[in-house]
Amino acid sequence: MLDEMVATIVVFVASKNREIVKSALGFVKVAVVSLPESTLRPQLGALVPALLGWVHDHKNHFKTKTIHIFERMIRKFGYDSVYRKAGEGDEKKVLEHIKKKKDRAKRQKIARAQNGDEDEDEVSEGASGTSSRHRPS
């Protein structure tokens, strides 16, 4: 029954009626978060292209919603699985951008952690009086 529901929602996401799409996007978000991977994986081939149709929408916040759904999908299924289902066209650039953004955030987190360690070393040296830095009195 879940497979049939997800297949029906894919049809609704591809609809031109914005009210239907809004509800369908809400269901897709809940489905990606809560349904088991084995239920959604067979539907990725139809779901990803349908969602990519709304990524370039600038009138409403559908673009933000779909990007958020893709971020969740990438976490659950992996980037390669989602990217392979995207088909051809400019829409793939959105998935590439999400991956670049995620990689950049990971690099910045590592850099902050390393800088945090260095800052702690400098503070401990300054507190013990072994630092060569001049401290104002």
C-alpha cells in the first residue's frame, strides 16, 4: 500500500496545480524522513525528476522545500543514488550545488575544530607563563 501511495504522490508532485504540489511536497518530506529506505528506493527514479521540476520555481518557497527534501534524500540514500536518478539537464546542477555546500561545511567544521585546538594551546601557554607573547599588565 505504501508503494502505491508514493507512486500516486509522484503524480501529484508533477502536477501544475500549486495547491496540490504544496501538499504533495509535504507528504514527500514526511515520507523521506519516516518511511523505510526499502519502500522509497524503488520510487527514486520517478520521484527525483518530479522534484527537480520545482527546483527552479521562484514564485513560492517550493524551491527551498525541494532543496531541503533533496538534502534529506542525500543523507538517506547517498549522493550517488540520487544523482543517478536525476536524468539529464540543468536540474542536476542543483544536486551538485547541494553536494558542494555540504562538502564546504564539512571542511569548515574541520578547520574550526583545528583552530579551536590551536586556540586552546595558546590559551594554556599564556596561562602558564611559558608563552613568549607580551601580555599587557
